[in-house]
Amino acid sequence: MAEFSKTALGKHGEKLALEHLLGLGYKLICANYQIADFSSGKKIGEIDLVMSDVDEIVFIEVRTKKDDLNGTPLDTITLRKRRQIEKCARYYIENNSVENQYCRFDVVGITMTDNGSSPILKHIKNAFICGN
């Protein structure tokens, strides 16, 4: 496996996840959707991928790790991170005229491998429900 910086590893994982989801028939709406505090300009949060799956808007968090020695990529999604994703999703819904569409939160966890084999990718549909 090529050695990646943390940022490059995340971007590589997002690319792998996007390719996987497009292969499943999802359609990309936008990548790296961010919201910021207007007074300070400080980033409040980001959603890695916003996609459509048939008639649903899907907010997708992608987590990528070099290994799973200290837990899987999916283990890294804290309650705080979920709340941040939910906040961004609410903002997206309010500002993109999708109030009457079904929405869900998916998570894609990717573990890179040292032995040159394909990364291990796990996609969880409806990974969490807003507010739970």
C-alpha cells in the first residue's frame, strides 16, 4: 500500500467510496458539502458525499483507516460527528428544496491493506437515524 498523509488517505477513501456507490447506481449530487458560520467564516461541518439512490437523498460519511488495529473505520464515528453530519444535512435540505424527499444517512468504512490486495470496503445503509 502506498503511504498516504491523513488528508490524502481520506481523499483516496472518498474516491473509492464514490466509485463503489456509482457502481451500485447511485448518482452524485455533490462532494464535500460544507457549511460555515457566516460571521467568523469557520467551518461548522461537512458531508463527504451527497448522492441520490432512486428516490432518496443519501448523506454519506466516508471513514478510511490504514488498518483496523485500534478499531474499524466505522468505530470512529462518534455521537458528536453524527450530530455534525445531521446539522449539515438539515442545512442542505432547507437550502436545496428537498424537504419532501426521503433522506437517509449511510456510512462507508474503508480499511486499506498492507499486502497489496484490494481495500476492505463496508457500506452500511441507514447507518443512523437523525436525532438517535
